[in-house]
Amino acid sequence: MLEEIVKYLNLSVAFLPGLIGIYAYRHFSKSIKLFFYYIILSLLTESGLWLLANYHLNNIWLINIFTIAEAVLITAFLIKTSDSRRLRYLLLGLLLTYMMTWIYSNFHLSNLFEFNSGDKFIKGTLMILGCGLTLLNYSSSYQKSLLKDSTFWILTGLLFYFGLTLVIFSTATWVFDDSTMGMQLTWVVHNIIAIITNIFFSIGFICSLPKKSLSY
């Protein structure tokens, strides 16, 4: 029962940043627009996962494909956000490293139809490193209130998401079997994390709106 409630709540909240983003799109910077494209991809993927699960079809392949697409779009956002050439090269290097790892993991060690916890661990680690360094670089050069800044909220949301999902998904298949209640609990926790993350993203998009759009 709890699993179903959280799943549908997550699916509903997932549309929040997308809807706000459509309204605020014309006020977005180029980097925020890149991130918005990632949000749209996430919505399409989430809908696809839900549809496949309802028909009791394997949806792990979609998760694995989304994983590499997610890494590309988020890295593009981080590179566009950073004003440090050295950091941009580092971010590109992290992406290339992960792409080679993804190919090796999904076509040699395993396949697209199996959940690969090792692949998720590597991606989470690299994403945390990339987002963390970008947030530090951005915060150190930003002069205004960070709590009113779109990029700050988005970077914070990314760190929150990847930090926590790194822990639960990197150990999921090592601790639990797919048929156990423990594995179901893992997905419940993930959906709760996703709900909170989407709230962070929504706040970030709202911050892009001019003050007069927020006044009544």
C-alpha cells in the first residue's frame, strides 16, 4: 500500500518542475534551459517506466539507457554553469570516463535488461564529484543571495539526489534479492528522495521568474 502511494505521489510531483519550467522558460539562462531539457527527458522516462511496470514488462533497460543520457545532459549543464576552464575539462573527463564504464558494464559484464549496481555506484560517485566541485566554484564567485538563485537550488538538488541514491542503489543488489521486501523498500526510499529533489528543482525554476511575476 505504502509503495503504491509513494509511487503515484512521485509521478505526480515529477511533473511540477516541468510545468513550472514551461511557464518560466523564456526567463531561463542557457544553462538552466539545458537542465530543463533534462527534466523533460526525466518526465518521459518516468512515464515510460510507469507504463512498462503496469504491464508487468521489464523496464530495467529503460533505466540503463536513461542513466547515460542523464549523465550527458547534467554534465552539459555543469560545464555551461562553470566559469573555470580547468573545471570544465575535468567535468568532460569525468563524463568520458563514465561513458566507457557504462559501455563496459552494460555490454560486457552484464546487459541492458539487468540492474547494474556497480554502474550506478560509479555514476553516482562521479556525479557527486562533478556537482560538488561545480557548486563550490559557483558559490565562491556568486555575489548575491544564493537562496534566490536558480543554479544554486538545482546544484543542491542534484547533490542531494545523487548522494542518497548512491548509498541505496550501490548496495541494493548486494544486500537484497529482487524478490524480497527489502528491494521494494529500496524503491520506496528512492521515490521519496525523488519527490524532495523535484521540490528543489521547482524552487530553482521559480527563482528564475522576475519579481513582478511572483507578486500579486
